[in-house]
Amino acid sequence: MIGFNLQKTKRHFTTLLAEKFPQREAEQLMRILLEDLFGIDWNQQLMNPDLRIDEHQHYQLSEAVKRLLSGEPVQYVTGMARFCDLLLKVSPAVLIPRPETEELVLRIDTCLPKEKPIRIWDIGTGSGCIAIALAQHFPNAEVVAFDVSEEALQIARENAESNGAKVTFVQDDVLNPTSDYFTQPVDLVVSNPPYVCDSECAAMEANVLDWEPENALFVPDDDPLRFYRQVLALAKNQLNPDGQVWFEINERMGEEMVELCHEMGFSNAEVLADFAERPRFCRVFL
């Protein structure tokens, strides 16, 4: 095959990336590009050191590296993100799924019965990562996912279809809900809503601020728990007696979240730490 030797090409572009990123991160970015753009994984490279790519692939790789050097997240460059063994489509219309959110799903997976038919709400679904993962973890569940953005919902629908997950997607604004689904009993409510205060913006990485959707990230300083309050109000009326509400939260708002839950009539609320020992999740019972 006439083309470019992959090992030499990889070294060249890794050197370029290392001008902006630490060496190990530059190497990891190249590994992601080769696997997600061309399906060339690490084992293939080891087994075939003379592997070559064609001119078009070389051009794609060059353009991808330019985008990375401009600060664009690698998941938007490839259009893909991995989450709970899922491969998901992403774009700047949705947040890139985080490891913390993956941990949220795994925690929920350990505390609910698999066999019992249940109804799940995922409020603020974005890419659909939580809803799709839960639909696979709980095959007997009816999963309904809500988002205000039709563009985000279109991506979520594509992700559900490509991963073989049965999820009902509904466009609705949780701050002004109109869906009939919110009048039905529910067993599990999950939400990873916007929770970064406007005043925290200055401390955030540029690749987040410049690329990811603001309406999925930020809340005003004078009402940082607005989404949680509304989700709790909806859940209070419809949650079955043994039901649960799970949130991903701002690590600075743990005590305030517990107080809010109590104010909203939930006698049981606990804040749980993530893998980095930061208060990141809130589990709520009636």
C-alpha cells in the first residue's frame, strides 16, 4: 500500500501535540485519534509495525491535531465519547460525559433490583449517557429522558439507537414542566443538571468554557440550586414509597443540598464522595 508509515506519522504528530500537552497526554491523544477515527487500536500497531495509512487519513489526522492544538476537546474532534462501555456521539450541543457521571450510574446500579419493572426519569439527559446506561443496566425498566434542547435530544436518540437501548426522549423544560410523564409514578429519578456557579467560571479550563454548552453548565450565583429544587418538587409528588432520587452536585454545595432536601419534605438525604474524595453525589429518599 502506498501511503504513510503509521509509526513515523504518529511520532510526528505526537511531537506537535507535545508542544501544548504533556508527553504522556500527547501520546494518549494520538491513541484516541487513531482508534476513534480509523479503528486502529494499540494491539494492531504492535502486531503490524509497518502499518500504513492513506493520504486522506493522513489529512484527517493533520486536521484533527490542528483542532486539538486550538484547544478543542478530543471528544468533539472525533465526535465520540466513551461512557460505561458505551460509545456515544457527542457535539458541542451536549456536554462531554465525565468519569464522575459514570460513577453515579455505577453507584445506582448497585442499589436497585435488576428484575423489578421500574420507571426511571433522567432529567437533563444531554447526550443520553445516563439514560442509555441505566436502560442497559435495568432491562425491565421504562426509561424516560428529558431535555430542553431538541438538538441534544436528537444526539441522544441516535446514541440510544446505536447502542440498542430503549429510551423515551421528551423535550421539556424542567423549570416549566408540561409533560404528562411528570404526572406518572416513578421509582428512580436521576439528574445531573447545571450546577457550576457563574462566579466559578474564571477557574474553569478554557477548553470547557470555549466549547461546551453554557446552558448545561452554569447557574446564577443567587440561585445555584434552582434545578435541584424543581426536580425534587416533581419527584415529591410522584415518587413511589421505596423510590430514590440521585443527583450529581457541585462539591461546594453538599450541606446546602441536604438542607434543601429536608425543606422539600425528604427526610433522608446523604451526600456521597466520588473517587477523588470530593462530595459529588446526593442520594435522596422519602
